[in-house]
Amino acid sequence: MKQWLELAQKRSLFILRFRVASFRLLRAISFLLLAKTCLTCALAQVTSVPPFVGSHSETWEHFGQTDLPAGTSILGGIATISGNHMVIERTFQMCTVFARPSDGVLLMDSDRPSGPMTIHFSQPVTAFGAYWGSGLHCGVFGFPDSPSILTFQDLNGNVVGTDSFLYRGDGTLMWRGYRFGTPVKTITRRAGDGEEGVAVDGLRAIVAGSPLSAGATQFDFNNDDHPDFVLYNAATGRTVVWYMNNNIHLASHNGPTLPSGWSMAAVADFNGDGHPDYLLYNASTHDTVIWYLVGATFLSGNHGPHVPSDWQVVAASDFDGNGSPDLVLYRPSTRKTVIWYMNKNERVGGAAGPTIVSGWSVVTTADFDEDGHPDYLLFKPSTGQSVIWYLSGVTRSSSRSGPTIPTGYVLVGAADFDGNDRPDYVLYNSSTQQTAIWYLNNNVIGAHLAGPTLPNSWSLIVP
């Protein structure tokens, strides 16, 4: 009873607050009209996505329990948040349920705000998500439940989309994630009735120019925020997805079988549905095809761009920040690279990338220095050396040596296996079928663990 009384003080404005029936009806009609418009906007520029890692995240833990002033810097300094009555708390009463943090012990809430809550980004983002909560069963306090309304604006202040949702749950905050066709500069949350409070936790964003995901989701087939392995059997053309939890193999799922003459060129989410897809390449015809997957299951296919005969696709990352992964092509005869800008399966432009030094190869692309731009990971098989070329867009800005790979192993790829938002190395020994994960902080190795041993006749092709 004491707890209820203490929490009731925080939301005392609920008591004896009644609304005129006609005013409720007018507001309801306005919301329905808005929802119809929002749906049209969302279909054009905004798509829903499942939980992702992102290039930046905010858990609120480092603030401690405190009031949060308007204009507080969040998400690692790329954004500020403004509003009123913003407080960092362990829980929050949402009428008849209590909100619980999604990722720790603290969440942020705004009780009965008289205005909107705004997140303003210093760098535009191509994806954003968070865990939300608002009033549930508020009729006992004299007014109905109220939706949260999110508005997304671009660099020029134009509205590129909106979303409206009602909280339904037991206090567990609800994920709402979005990918933007046009990079977003400002996100505004308003209450449908102008005053219903909100709880929010676990914010995640991808800065324009970052890879599709700075963490796991580029290779995360089961949406558990852990990158997975894709195995290939050259004799049969079969693929298998091994679901991973860090370095541990949890389960397997058969992927689609590749047709004769085709090989896997890259894995990335080309249609923006939150699921990694296969990019296939035919060395005889130089054609590409994108196989759209849901989990490890083939859904449909579409033709990709035709690749010139003396070039090959070596990686896929979002270099131009439009939310679609772009292709990195390499020409062995000249050691040149080029980035083909993509919109789903269509090539929409291109730019020359850096020329690779003789004896080195491009393993993959990932954002090692967390500047929002994918970088080149290079490997020299004759010496086992690795090096990271840091890029700003398609321009090489600097480089650093990475750890040297031991004899017998090759550097296969990079993904964030330990959840620190830094890509890690994935190694593979074709003689022993052994895999290993080397955990990195930028270019420096901190630790390493053995990964699972692959069965005979299978090879590791991604990440």
C-alpha cells in the first residue's frame, strides 16, 4: 500500500481529471485521420525493423537515478533529448502497470508531459529503435488510454513518416524500430491526448554512412542480436546457418541450396525487412542475383547488377547512408576497388575506392573506429598480416595494422560477437575445420576463443 501511495503522488494529476465527451470524440476523429496519413508516409519512407545493435546505443545506466535536463546529450554524443518531467528511474507507473527497464536497472520516463519529447541528431540516422511504454487501463483514473505518436523529420525539417501505437502489455517495454529511406535528423514523441506520460529504454540508432549494422544484425539470421555462421558444401551446393551465441554453436537451420555455377558473394539485408539476404554471383555470365530470406528460409529472388568480366564482388555495406547495402567490387589485374551504390537490387551510382596493395586482399567491410563509415579489412595470406584501412565515405583517411593471423588459419570476416559494438575477427583453419574468434577493440586484440569445429566437406563462408 505504501508503494502505491508513493507512486500515486507522482501521478496525482490523474485523479479527478475528466474530459468532455464531445472533446474526446473530436480528438479520436483527429487521431484516426492522422493514423491514415501516417500509414501513407510510413509506406513511402519508413519501414519497421526488429531489434538491432546499431552504431550507437543508450541504456541510461551511466546517468544514475536523476532528473534529466532538457538538451541532455545521449547516444554517445550524436543526439540530444528534450522534454519536461524527464527522470531516470528504476520503474515507472503506467496507470495500472509498472514499466520495467529493458536492458538493465534504469529507464527514462516523463510523467504527464505538457509538450513533446524530442530527440535531435547532430548526425542524421538511417535507423532508430527503442523500447516504449505508456498508460494501460487508464480508465480507472478517468480517461482512456492514449497513443504515442512519433514523427520523423529529415535535415530540412520535412516529415518523412510517422507512427502511432498504443501500449499493450504487463510492464515489459515494447520495441518499435524503424529504417528510413531518407536520413532522419529529428524524432518527436507526442501523446495522443497531449499529456499521457511515457517510458523509454534501450535506444539504438545507425548513423548515416554506417554499415547496415555496426554489430550483429548484418549476419544475424534469427534476430537474437548475435551474428551467425553460414556454411557451404561445394559438392552439393547446400548452405546451412549455424545460430551462434558469441563463440558457441546453439542450433542449425538448412539454408537454400545454391545452383550450379553460382557462388556466395555477400550477405546483407537488401530489401530492408530486417533479415539478411544472399547475394549470388555467376563467374561465367558475371550476373548477380539477390535471394531474399526470412531467417534461413528462401522467400524470393531478384536480379542484381551485371558485373564487368574482370571485376568481382568482395563485400557489401551501406556507404552512402541510404539504408541499402552497397557493393564493393575488386579488379585483381589493377588492384582497384569501386563502390556501386545500390537501392535494393538496383545500381544507382558508383565511386572509385582505394587501390589495394599487391599481395593483399579485401576480406570484408566493417566500422572498426566507430566513425559511422565502413572500413576495409585487408589480409595478406603469405605473411598472415592484417590491416584496417579507415575510410570516410569511399576515401581512405588512414590505416592501422591489425593482429597477425597464425599459420594454417585464414581471416574469413568480421562481426561483433561479444556485444561491445566493435567488430571482431573470425578465423578458419581448412585443415582442421577449426574456427576461432579474436575479440578486438578497433585494431587491438583483447582476447580470443575457439569457435565450433565444422563438419567435413563444409567450409565457412561468412561472416
